[in-house]
Amino acid sequence: MTHIITSLCLRDGGCVDVCPVECIVPGNPQDKYPWYYIDPDTCIDCGACIPECPYEAIFTEDETPDAFEASGGEYQSMPAGTPGFDTAYEGENHHGQEVKLSSTKVLEAGEVVDLTADIQPNYDFFTSGPGYWDGWMDYVNP
Ligand code: SF4
Ligand code: SF4
């Protein structure tokens, strides 16, 4: 098993510092890989990252909800150009860096979202995606 970062991630970065095996990586380029990603081969399922996420975006793989019911106001983020995700998000991350995401949508209260669709992209990031791109440690610890 592993832990999974879902599309509720807004690149706050707070989860990175608590991971004892340094297996949480920011997606790069941001427009193609908008979340942070957990290396499934390195994650030891300690659970330390879950309470650190201000957006409650992290789940164990087994408990990633297929029917997440929104409270309303949560942002869901997708790769640039994803249909239906045309709301901009701007904020500041855990390290004081500017975060701008162009392909997000704001969930309505009671809206139900299948977050299990976000599981495979986490695996793909480390198999067919950039994985541990050069400079990721400089990015998260400037
Ligand atoms: S703390 Fe949450 S929002 Fe921030 S990078 Fe980690 S998963 Fe994404
Ligand atoms: S569960 Fe533990 S090892 Fe896995 S990503 Fe989270 S903090 Fe890292």
C-alpha cells in the first residue's frame, strides 16, 4: 500500500517536511503535474503526512474515497486544460512561495467527487512521469 495525494492538493508543501523517508515530491512542471506526489515504493505508510495537510488531500490508498462529499468551497486541481476546471487559485505555500493554479474548480456543498481517479496519476508520476526531478529539494527548501 501507499498513501495518496489527491486532486484536493493545492501545493501547500506542508506534508513534505514531516515525511521521514522524503518521498513526497512537488509535481513539475506545475501545469502538467499540479499536485505533490508520494513515491509508492518508498512510502512506509507512517501516516505522518495526513494531519499536516490543510486541505485534507491525503489518504491511505485503501481509504481514498470514491464518493468524497464536499463541504463546499474546496478547490479541486487538475492539469491545465482539463475541461470544467477553469477557476484560478492563488495562494502562498508553506515556504512562502507563490502558488498559482489555473485549472481548478470550486466544489459545491454536497457535491460528490470520486478521488480514487487520483490514485493512478500518483503511480504514473514515478513510472512514466518526472519523479524526483533535479532541484526538487531546492524547491521545497529554498
Ligand atoms: S500538505 Fe496537502 S496541499 Fe500541501 S502539498 Fe501536501 S498534499 Fe498538497
Ligand atoms: S505516510 Fe509517511 S512515509 Fe508515506 S508519504 Fe506520508 S509521511 Fe511519508
